[in-house]
Amino acid sequence: MSVKNLHVARATAFRGNWLYGLACSFALLCAQLSAPLHAAEKQPITDDTFVHEAFASAQAEIILSQIALEKSQNGGLKKIAKIIIKDNHAANDQLRTLADARKLPVPTVLNKDNQQKIEQLKNIDKENFDTTYRGNIQRTHDIAIELFDRVAKNPRADAELRVFATQRLALYKKHSQMIAKLNLPPAKVAQQQASR
């Protein structure tokens, strides 16, 4: 049964229910209006945008993880931070080589969002540090995974950048799994708010 026939059948069955008809019409309208928005969000990413965003993301993770090595008291978190620093340095070295060969610039400063995450982490108290770091690093990994996935699947992207994205995508997913498995006590702020 086609979607159109399904809606006709439902409308016939619920002819007396005008609210149901209104809801169905609204749902169809929303689906039709949002389709172009979703298509625009998933446009292929350009090589220069990928290089810029991937390099900046890795650099931010390096800085966040260096702060974690200084401030965290959790051995598991420090181990993950060391891995992230090592892997992201290697990724940025490789990406810089690829970018230089294509005459694509790499960023020299972090964007405001990453700068804010770094400042927040520098200034957070000991009780909330580990959970804040984990949340920030998990979000940056989620964004990186989406970015690398889009490039890895983009047939118009530079072939070597696609290979790089595919290899690093697997590594980011591994990091993300390690971060998710990290067992941390809840943040003190969350405990205080829950007790109120």
C-alpha cells in the first residue's frame, strides 16, 4: 500500500476525527518542509573545510587532554588523555603533510567554542574536572566522527584525504568507546542540585 493510499484509508476510517486529519496534514507538511533542510545539512564537505576543521578539532583535543594530565586524579582518564595526545599529534602531522601538498592552509588559532571549552576546563574545580573533561572530549569526538565520516563517504573528496579520514575515523570511534567506558563518579554540582 502506498503512503498516499495509507493516508486515504486512515482518513476514511477516522472521517469524523478532524483532529487526526489535522495532525496528519501537519506531519506531512513538516516532513516536506524539513527535507530540503536535511539535504542542505549533508552537502559534501570541501577539502579545505575538512582540513581546517579536522586540524582544529585535534588541536583542541590535545590541549584539553594536556590539561587533564595536569589536573585529573583519575588514572584511567589520564591514560586516555595520553592516548588522545599521541594519536592527535600523529594525525595533525599527517594532515599537515597532506594539506601542504595540496596548498591548503591549516588553522593557527582555535575557534571560540574550543577556546571556551579550554578556559572552562582550566577553571573548573577538582570535584567536577573529570566529568567535565569527559563531556567535552566526548562532544569533540562526536563532532569529529561525523566530520570524518562525511569525508570518508564523499566520492568528490580528495582520494588521499578520504583514506586519511577513513583511517582516523576508526581511531576516533575507538577513542569514543574508551571515553564512554570510563567509570567516573558523578560531578559534585549534579549531586548538589539533585539533593535540593
